[in-house]
Amino acid sequence: MLDVAGICVAAVRAVYWLVMLVCNFLGYSPLWAQIAMKNRKMENVKIRIPAHLAVCFTESRLIDLTEVIQIMDSCVAAGIRQLSLYDPFGELVSQIGQIEQACRLFTRADLFCDGKRLHSSGLTNLQVNVLSRKMGKSALVEACKMKFFSKRHTAHKSILCFQLCREEDEITVDRVSKTLEDKFHLSDPDFLLQVGNVPTLCGYPPWNLRITEFLQTPRLPCSRRALDCCVEAFSQRDIRVGK
Amino acid sequence: MASNLTADEEAGWFVSQKEQPWWQWLLRRFIASGPIPRHVAFVMDGNRRFAKNKNLGSVIKGHEKGFVQLAKILDWCSRFGIREITVYAFSIENFKRSEDEVGGLMRLAEEKFQKLLNDSEKLDEKRICFRFYGNRTLLSARLQKLMSDIEGRTEKFEGGRLNVCMPYTSRDEISRSFETIRTHVKEGKLNVEDINESMIDACLDSGCGGTPPDLFIRTSGEHRLSDFMMWQAADTHVYFDSVLWPEFGYYNLCKAILNYQYYRSTVSKMSSLNVSEETTWKMNFRGNDRDLISVKS
């Protein structure tokens, strides 16, 4: 009597052996080996959570309000303190009311839109800044003008005198950074996700991308798991500032 | 400097013109049937890692190999019809590196710039205009003189353009352009209301006849701008390659150009979202004076 079970087991083993042989020949590791290698690699990598995460939508079809609200929740869970959402198509700005409502009801987040504060929670875990194309180069143009406009818009003599003195000071990198931060709430993201397949920064506020790490992703990583994968990728980056 | 130079290293900036291998010729003919970027910006990253991987002994050897590769890439780009190239040679942040490395890099720069000036015949033959972007006051007097001499010598050349950023950061460039505008306003030559993106473009180092890059390439697998041409590259095609700069070969350049061609129309649509400005500005250079001139659209 043929041992059918034994033949089946032998057949499965033979197929498995053939697959391993082909994988080794072609240089591919089977899935379990890949997972094991990845786990071993991640043991040696310290996870770094970016304090400021930016998202740049390069395709308008990928902008979904539900996913945006979901990523806000994921950022709170992951411990990310600041989230900038750059949409050069203006769709998020047109739906800012709904985002504000979500911040009020569900996510403990402060909400800014193009630098203006819209909502502030008492105990906030996250600052969200929704940015349109106006916050790109145009913000730098306004920052440049602000160095001079201070003279026009103050009436009080002592303040005028103080600001006239300020006008005599040379414009430096630190002063420009401070103006952008104070007036437009623009700061440097540690990590920027380019959502979509188009390899461009779409006019993201250029001043703030000095040492930002980029990662291109086909969709918005709104779930906690997807965001964790992105954070792992960020943790593996070698950040050297000029050195 | 290094002894036992190869023929490539002896050739300096201009690689000797030889017939291209048949496969390079074929690839070029195929790729050139599509649109070619007019201006490519390179972040030449990976020289030190190359020196370490190949056990060259010192990081300066890696930078020397990087220069040799630059000369080859300039030749390849010229054959493709790429008219303008910008390279990130030295960042202001790089002054934080060891004295040995910074000193070695400065000596390498002096040697290469002097070689360029001495190679008068090639300069006149190639007619490439050289420009230096960056804060030159941070460099030695000798280097500054060499740079001025090269710019003066090649000012009128129109065979192509090579912009060498050294020592450079984009933030420093933008703040100096703001300072230029501030001076013009203070002298009554401009109104504050006239300040727009075009004026800042004109006041940047690249405002002296440069164009915005069509393609931004960074080697060595790092995915960041590192304070390089952040203003100019805000809407540009950004391409990252994992290969180290001294190993960036013809095939890598072809892949980058093909990638540019594939996404060109989509990237152009993104930059067309910018609002066009009523008044554009350009910078007129007259000796040491610079004047901003408006050109109404």
C-alpha cells in the first residue's frame, strides 16, 4: 500500500528544495530570510522619531481628507510633534473647515493654515500646518519685504526708532529663519514624504529644506504601521551636517 | 600633488576628445531623440566613501578621483547638448571638517584653477563660460584672484556654462540677495512694493546669466538637498542615485536623463501652477557695480 501522506510530504519537500535552489541561483532570498535579515538589521538601528514630519503631495489624486485625518492620528500615536501638509493644488486649504472640525473633535492638535492659527487645543500633542503654494517662494518674498514694512506700519515713535535701527542691521540667515518662523510658522522638517510618483518638490517652502531627508512614497502612509515603516527608513539615514 | 597621474588626470578640466565607444554613441543617439535638460545641477557626493572603499589612503585622493570624474561628465554632458552645468564643489558647512581635509581641498582647488588658466588653448577652443557662486570672502586671497581671473577670461564665452559653487550654501546666497535688495532700497533705487520672486532671482549668484536647473542630481544615495540651490530647484526634477560620485558613469547619466524625459511633462505642469509676475527683473553688471533693471512682462 502506497504511503500517500509520505509521498505528499516528499513532494512538498522536493518542491521547496527546488524553489530554494532557484532562489539561491538567482540571488534572491526567500521571504523568511528577508524578514530575518531585516530584523537583524533593525536590532542595530536606533529608532529616531522625526520631531517635524512634512508631507508634500505631488499628485492631486492622492489627496484624501480621510487619510489626512488618519495620518494626524498616527503622528500623535507615533510621537511626532509637528506635521506640515503641503498641497500645491489648494485642495486641503479648500477643505480646512473639515480639518479644523477633526482637530476639535478627535485629534488633540493645534491647527495652522498658511501660517495663521485656526485652532488651539489646551493640551496639544501635535501641531499641524496646512500649507498651500503661497507658502513657497512667496513667503520668502514677504519675509524680504517685512524687513522694510515695519517702518510704515507703526505709529509709536519709540517703536519706530527701534525698528529703524533694526533696518540698519544686515540681513542674516538667522534673521530670515526667525521671520519665517514667527510670521508664517515655517520651520525645518526633519523628514519629508513625497507622496506620489512625480520626482519634484512642487515648490515646497525652499528655505526650510536645508537638511531635510526625503522619501518618495506612492501613497500617503496614513496607518500606524505604514508610518512606522517610514520612520524606520528615516532612522537608517546617516545625517551629517557638512562633516 | 599626486605623482604617476594617468592620462585622464593629466588632461585636467577638458577630457581629450576621443571617439565614443559604440554603445555610448548608440545610447546617446537614442536618448537625444527626446528632450534633453538644458541645465543640470550635480551634488558630487561620495568622494570620501569612495576613498575608504577603495583603500586610497586619504580622502583627498577620493576628491582627486571625483575631479577626474567631473571632467568626464562635463564631456558627456557637452556631447548630449546640455548647455549649463552647476556643481556643488564645497559647502560653507564643509569648513567644519578636519584642517587636513579642508587644506587639501583648497590646495586641490588652487591647482585645478591654475591649470585651467594655463590651458589657454583649450579654453579658447571649448569656449565654456566659468562662473563661481558662493561667499568668496571666506576663501584665501589667492583662490579669490584665481576665480576672478577665470571669470574674466571666460566672461564672453558662449560655448556652454559651468557654475562652480564654492564655498556655497543656498541660505547664504538668498540672504546675500536680500541684502543686495536692502541696499538698493536704502539708496532709493527701488521701492519695497516692487520686490517679487523675479527680483530675488536676479539678485542671487545665479542671476548673472544663469538659468534655473531642469534636473537636479545627487549621488551616493543621500536623499536631501544639503542647502544646495534650494530656491532655484524648488520646482525642478530631483533625481537621486545611489552610486558614489567617482563611480557615476555614462550609464548613470543616461538613466538620469531618461528619468527626466519620462517625468518632464508632469514636472512642467507642477511649475506652471506658479502665478506669473507682472514685472521681471534682471541684474546688469558694470564693472564692480550692479544695477537692477525692470523688464515689464
